[in-house]
Amino acid sequence: MGIIVGIDLGTTFSAVACIDKQTGKPEVIKNCFGSVITPSVLCFEPDGNILYGQDAKNMQAMGDTNTVAFFKRSMGKDMFSVEINGKTYNATDFSAKLLEKIKEEAESQIGEKIDAAVITVPAYFTHKEREATIEAGKRAGLDVLSIINEPTAAAIAYGLNGKDAEQTVLIYDLGGGTFDVTIARINKDEIDILGSDGNHELGGKDWDDCIARYLVAEFQERYGIDLSEDREMVASLLVTAENVKRQLTAKDTVRVPITYQSIKANIEITEDLFESISQFLLGTTKELTEGLITSLNLSWNNIDGVILVGGSTRMRMVHKYVENMSGKQPLSGVNVDEAVALGAAIKANTDEKVNVVPLLGGLMHRQKTNKLCIQGAKAVFDVTAHSLGMISISPDGEKYINSIIIKKNSKVPAENTKSFKFKTRTKNNELEVYILQGEFERPLDNTIINKYVITDIERVSSSTSFIDVTYQYTSNGVVEVSAVQQENHKKLPIRIEPIPEDMDWTDRSPKDQAGNVEAPSVEIILAVDLSGSMYGEPIEKAQQAMHDFVAKLEEGNTKIGILAFANKVKCVLPLDADFYNVDNVISKLSSVKVGIGNSAEPFTTALTLLKGNLSENESEVCYIIVLTDGEWYHQKRAISAAKKCHEAGIEIIALGFGKADYEFLKQIASVDEFASITSLTELSGSFSKIAQAISDYATGLKVM
């Protein structure tokens, strides 16, 4: 059985760490060059051989155009691809190959097989980038136990200092290609992440680019030649710029020799110049850092210290910024190159309760007779760096918005369930949901994760189904979506489809777009039993209940018609959107004469009033609400007429009291839940519940 490791899959350098089986101390596995870090560079040779690490970086320095680096920045990006030697690769392909290589080298160095790993990612990585990282690990032959945020891993490694006092620390993680800032509360037993922010397209490479651009501009100024037009020269200059940046951590001035064609130049770069040409980048990290502190209602006075992580934090300008802002020296005890891998190794070999996992070279869980204490092990409570939302229609129906489901910096795992009312058809019942990551109201200002299509929704007798959609952040920060149909408790399949190229429709008003459905219009027929038994108190209570019902509905998208029935049926009010007219007719119902028996049924007349609109507008939602207090003479005929309404997509709600027959009400209602027996005293409350259910549907947000 192999061991479990922690892997820092970095933009510029990567590292692998394991736990010493005798001491429980985490340690980085050195590569064949004796270094704890390996350049995240690949070189594809024409014969099919793939160089990696320092060998590949040497080829990059020589200007080999078949070398690739910084591909971590493009993880999860569908549009990123590179063609090398006739083959096309994406960032996941490159990461998988790099992981495979460093895994094999680590195995060779320690003489043991590696089975599984915890792989680190920037805290600001989105769902797609995290999924791509997991996929790369699997392709490399690893059982990816989990992925962990790089600042969180660094906080775990900081626990190696053995301090027991509680501290609130800020982790400033500036790597080769990404920047994260995290605030954590650390005590003897646990690490509680309070919040994270960052930019996964900001890192040491951007400082390198500043130097490279300066060198190109200075060379052109002196000799009139634009070096940026030569691909091999650009590749070489980027390596040169990285070396200059490293030298400036110890020297005030670096002279850069550049040879091009017959020209030999020597360009001087000072620390002050370097800081001047890259100050805007440091300003970005400052904005993100201070923004996070403010968002958590903290100040620098609440921060006990700053942990620097990532090789780029060796730049002197970073140290100056941290000292100026925090008023103190950065915290010691963390190696900026090793911390992330060490923290990942600790996490990989402990479970949620900080027990040693049983795969550590054959070691078992902690036992009284055989204890292995992994140094620095603590319980970890992490957060998500992005809000999770979906594209919805604003309550006023005027625009598409990002409707937040799980807020940024929520503890993970986290989940939230929303119920949606969905009008089912005979077949092809599917619900589309676009999931977003980000905090901006405008959908396109956020990351669109995927288009989720919820399928196999069953047709229900009422035509309207309730779908519970659950959105979840796993402990890995990966998004999962599941759905259940309420009526049958059926877990619904979900198909993930590519995001359409044209999403500009989200910037237009839903009301102006053909094919986009606004909040559905609602048409209601109140069918009131006015047989002899209703006279007196029953009709008075019914009138008051109907007035209350109308008051709870929203004018504008609702029409109400009223039928009276007994021995015959009479339409006392055609469908009307003016609630004043509706209330006026309700007040006069006691004077309507339709006989004293129960031989008529209202459904045939109601269907005639509603079916014209149904054929013209599929978004129309139609209800027949029947109020009755007695048994009907011709129940079979009434049931048959009600079934025709069901088939037309009209929902029937049957509300009875007095001597009403409940079994009969269930047969005329769309579904059993729409049939109920109440009392005169509860009649108004029953009507109010019906009104609330209808209003919730009519004013609810549309799922996109």
C-alpha cells in the first residue's frame, strides 16, 4: 500500500510533501537536483519525449517554443488550447502530465509508491478550475482525496511553530501566477478561516512581465528594434526577467546583458525602478487585502500578524508593504516555498477529527498502544471565496439578475434549497438553470459555471409541479446541483450542457425578448354553490372569505371571474382584472338566483370561459376554485366535466364545508391536496392559504 502526499501544484514551481513515519513531521521530498521545488514547466521534444522541471526550464531559457509554463492560469478555461508537434493540449492536459512526472520523481526519491494526494489550489479558484485540478490529479494516477486552498494549507503549516495562544493572522499568498489573501483564527486545536479574496490572474509572472516590457522598450529606444516580434527572444527574455527579479531581492542594481543579432546591450535595472514600474500590481494586492479586512468588520489592529507565502513574497516591496500596513514584521516560522506543500501533507494524512488516516504507509488510526502525532495537525474550517447564484428575473420583471443562493465566505460544505413551481407538459419536461459564481448583480460580470438541465420531470395531474433544487458547495469548494420532484420524491437527473456562446440576452429586458416568459398571468374562476343551504350565515361567511382572498392577490397579472351554481349555472362576472368590480359582484352574490338544489356543475361553463385564453397563451395559469356545502345530485357528470378541465391544464381546487362529500371533492380536484374540508369559522383562513399559494407562483422569480 502506497503513501499519501500533499502536492503544491504551483504556477511557477511545484512541491511534494509527505509525513515522516517515525516522527510524524511533514517534510518536502527533494527532487533529483536536491531542490524542494520543481519548476512547473514542460518541454515537448519532437521524438515524443516530454521534459519537465528544471530540464524544461533550461529549454525555455534557450527560447524553445515547444515549452509551456504558467498553464495553471488557464485551468478550467474551455477556450485555452495549445498545439505542439501536431497535438492539441489544454491546461488540464499539461497539469496532468506535470503531476505524473513529479509523482514519479518523488516515488523514485523516497523509494515508495504514492497512491493518493491532497492537491492545493488558490483560494480564489472557481468551480471549473477546481474540477480541472481534480481531473488532472486523476489522470496522473492519483486518488485525489481532496483539494485544499493554498492559504489554508499555509495556515496549517504555520501550526508547526507550536504556539498555543489564539492568533488572528492574515495570510498574504503571492505565488508565481496567483494571489490570495486570507484571514484565519488559529488556536491550539483548530484553524477557522474567516474569509478569503484574491485574483487568480495576478502573481510573480506579472512582475516578470513588467521587467520584460521595460527591457523591450529600452532596447527599442536605443536600437530601434522591437524584440517582442521575435517569439524565441520573448521566451528567453521572460526567463531573464524572472532571474532579474530574484537578484533584486538581494541587490539594489542588476545589469542585464542582451545579445540580439550583432547587438550587445547592457541594461541597468534598480530596485527603485523595479518598484516604480510594478507599483500598480502591488496596489492591486493592497486593495484586495484591505477590502477583505473591511468586509469582515476588522481592522489592522485586529490582526496579530501576517504570514507571507509564495516565492514572490521575497520581493522587498512586499515586505515594505506588509510592515507599513500592519505595523510589524511578517510572522516567522514559515518557509514561503514549502509551507503550502507541508500543510497539504498534514491535511492529507489526518481526517476531519485530526486522527491519523490508515493509509499512511500502513499505520492505523491512533490507538492507546501506538500513537503517531502528526506535527501541526489541527481541525480546519474553511470558507468559499465566491458567492453562488443563478440567473433569475428581478422581482419587477425588468431585468436579469444574479440571485445569490450561498453567500461569499460561507463555511463549507454549504448548501441551500429553493423550490420552484414548474408547469408540466405531456412530455419533454425540462428545467434549465444557469449557475453563477460572483457577487455582482449583472449576470455577465460573474463567472457562469454551467448550464444545468433538470430532466425527467413527471407530468402531474394538476399540471403544476414543485421542484426542489439544492445547490451545494462541497468541502473542496466544488459546486454540486441536485433536484427532487416534490410530488413523488423522485431524484431528478441533471444534464450539464455547454454555456451558449451568446449570453447577451441577459443584458436585455425579459419583457422585450420573444420566447422569454414573464411572471405567468393567472386566471381564476370562483365557482360558488348558491343552493338553498347556503343562505344566511354560510353565504355571508363565504362572501367575507372571498373578499379576503381577492385582497391577497396582486393586481396586474390576475383576472377573476365568478360563477354561481345550484340547479343551473350563471356567469355573474366574466374574467375581470379590475378587483373593484370583483369585490362589488361578491357583495351582491346573496341576491343571485340559480335555484335551491345541486343538480348543475360549473366546470363546463368555466372551461368555456378559460379555454380560449389557454390556446392563445401557454404561460397562462388557470384555476377553478369550487366552494360548496352539500352533496351534488349528478356526481358522475360533474367528475367527467372536471376531468376535461384537468386535461386542458386547468387546476381545480375544491373547498367544502357543512355536508360536502370529501371523497367527491378529491375526484373533482386536480390532485388530492387540492381537496379539503373546512368550517365556516376557518373558511377565510382556507381561502387565504389558496391566495398565498397562487401569489407565490405569480410573483416568483423565473429559473433560468
